[in-house]
Amino acid sequence: MTPFPSPIELAHLIRCPKEWNEFYMQVEEEKRLPELQQTLEELPVSSIRDARLARIMLRFGQHADAKAKVYQHPRCPLCKATYFALLCAEGHEDQLQYIADSFRPDWTLGADTTNLEAMYRAYLTIGIAANVLKKKAVAQEMYFKALQMADVLGDPHSRLVVLYETAYMHMVNDDLQAARSLYFQVAQASQPNSMLQVNSLSFASILSWLLGDVPEQLPEWARVTLVALHMGRVPAVDAPAAFSLPRVAQAFRLLRRLGREFNLNLPSHHVRDHRLKRAQLLEDLQRVVGSSKGRGITWFMLKAATALALSMNHDLEAMNELRTGLDASASGISLINMVFFATAIQIYANLPALERGEEFQNAYKTLLQQYSALKDYQRAFLLWWMRDFTPVTLYLLSEKHPDLEPYLREFIVVHETQAVHAGKVLKRYPRRSMAQYALELLQGNPMPSEVRYTSTRHKTALETLGNPHVIYSPVVQALKANIK
């Protein structure tokens, strides 16, 4: 366990940026930050001491107290830089605009190395704000200057933080390969099990999922999860709670179960047992997603899963749920936008009562136009998504892209005249009843009592074939009627 310095030694240490950072990280790893906070509070009041306390307070979620702590020292460069970093973390657009456009270090370096640290933190903060606002040129310039300051400080950790933020910049600007490469670089050079290493590997694992490969640099549990996801399965694995990939995998495991229930028992969806089962699966999924707001790829994928689950429970708020997942940090990633459009189309298919306007038309037209321009890994991921969770989207897309037609063999396509699976006509499937009442069922209305035997025939046919997705021609035609 790291020994704490004496009060005199600690008062000197807080003024040595590199040495203080190394000491702080060791204490954080040992989970002794409360002890460090108490020890710092026993030192004489100074601006540098309060800047160090603010970092700990922020770590404990005491954002307002941290701001107040440094705000009282307006002439201290380190407190000023820390204050603007705290403003940046709040994420208000007007504050971000001011930081990106107007805030610049206005102090000289002098003999105090904390002024140099302050300059590093100021450049890093400006870069982060500019990146959020999609001002890539400003972000690149500021990250370069922050790297220079880190090198002058001789602090490897500060340099890694800049590389970490640069990786995030690449990611939100759709350069996923460059982002993952930098995340691996940061993870390899970081302290084992540190927040920086864990977060870097977490991003790298999510990016590997989108990119469709399984790098050796990932932990074994992440490689196992990715292999299963690429094969169309969602495994249950033991993994650190801080990693996001297992959480996403768990959400999709529940979504797949809900999709099978929805598919299998659509004709009898109003029956209490089926209704309660769907509601329970939705509740379980929402528990995995959590109530606190997130951002980025993970947040979007979790929200997309929730939105689809809501649509299978006849909830017209499904589209609003999907929209809340596409924040600024995810909207710059072209593959995420394609998944958004594919999911939106499926939600409109699941909810015939949902008004279809420009948003639906834009989703269809953009997906249709952009599909051919997708890179191989993007097309592979989108295809996996459509086959598993948005089959109606795949069906519509296949009408303009014949290369997708072979995948329709996996589904049952129901017309009033026939139902087809794997190129064969299903003789025992209740095609007329399901084609006639599909739209009514999707609007939450029960099957008329005189044809309720349909539910048994529908379920038996699906179970015999392994419960494939069912696409109902009237649902497709209703969607196409809104395409101009």
C-alpha cells in the first residue's frame, strides 16, 4: 500500500504535476481517495490544494462542489483550467461554444510547473469541447498542443489521456479503424486495470464488434463474446462490470427472446400469459439499459434494443425512444445511422398506428441509396442486424438490391394466396387469416373469435420450422403506400 507523505511533503508534492499524478493514480487504484481527500483538507488553504481536491470531488460525483472549490481562485491558472474542464463536462452547448471558440490559456509559463499543467489541461479541454461540436480542425490543433505540454511535463499518463481523446475524435468522425488502433495503444501503455485501460479496451471491444473481427489484444472474455456475436449468438460471459460489451450482449439476448415470443404468439398476443411474458422481458431489458443517460455507440445500441422491444409491446413511444439514443457522438458514425434507419423502418412496421411522415420516408430512401456505398464490414454488420431484429427492413431493401434476396429464404413470407419459407409453399400455415388480420393484430386488437384456431396453426408451423421471422405482405404494402 502506498505510504502517504507527511503534510510538508504533501504540500510540496501537489505542486509537482508529474509526481502528483503518479501518486494520485496509485491511490485511486488502491481505492483510498477518501483518505487522500481528508489528508488534503488538513493542509493550509491554497489554490493548488483546492484544484487537487476538485479532482477527487469530481470523481465522487460532487460536480457543483468541485466547481465552487476552484471558482474562488480566479487568478490561479490551474484552478481556471480545472473550472473550464468542469464546465466542459456539463456539456451545455453555449458553454462548449465559448470554450471551443474563446477560451485560451492567457497565462505565462513562468517557473511554476503547475502553470504548465494548467496549459495542458486547458488545451485538452478546448479540444474536447471542439470535438463535441464537430470542429475537428480545432480539436486536432488543441490535442497536438496538449501533447506538447504533456511531453514537456514528462508525464506519460497525461500523454495517454490526449491519445485517448484523439481516439474518441476519430471514432465520432467515422474513422473506426484509426480509433481502435489508438485505443489499443493507450490500453497497452496504461496502468493495468486503471480506468484509462478499462475504458480503452471497452471502446476497442465495441468497435471490434462493428468492424467484424476479433483482435488478439482484447481480453479472452471479449473475444469469446465477439465470436459468438459474429456467429449470430449472444453468449452469457463473466466480464468486468465496467465493460460495455457484455451489457449490450445481455440486452440483445433479451431482445431476441422477446422477438421470438412476439413472433410466435402474435395471433394470441392479447392472452394474459403472453402479454405478461412480453412485459416482463421488456422490464428485464430496461433494467439492463438503466435509467441514467449515456452517450455514444453503446448508448445507441441499448436504446435501439429498447425501442424495438417497446414496438413489440404496442407502445407508440418506441420511435421517441430510438431518437433519444442518437446523440452527437454517435450520429457521425455512418454505420450507426444505417442501423438507426433500419430500426426505424421495423418500428413503423410493428406499429401500423404510428403516423408515417418524412422521417419514415427519409429512413427508407437514405438506407436504400447508401447501402451500396457501405464498406464490407458495415454491410456485414447491418445484414446481421436486419436478419436478427429488423426483417421487414431487409425485405424492403431486397426489392432494390437482389443480392439480398437469398436471405429472405430464412423468413416466412405471408401473402393471402400463399405462405413461403425457404422456397417452399407452406400448405398448413393459416395464410388467409394472418394476411387478413396482421395489421389489426399489430395495432393491439385481438383475433376475431371465429378464427382463433389460427393461433394454434400459426404457432405449430413456426415451431416446426424453428420459429423463423414472419413477414406479412399487408404490412409491407402499408409501408410502401407511404413511400413517395
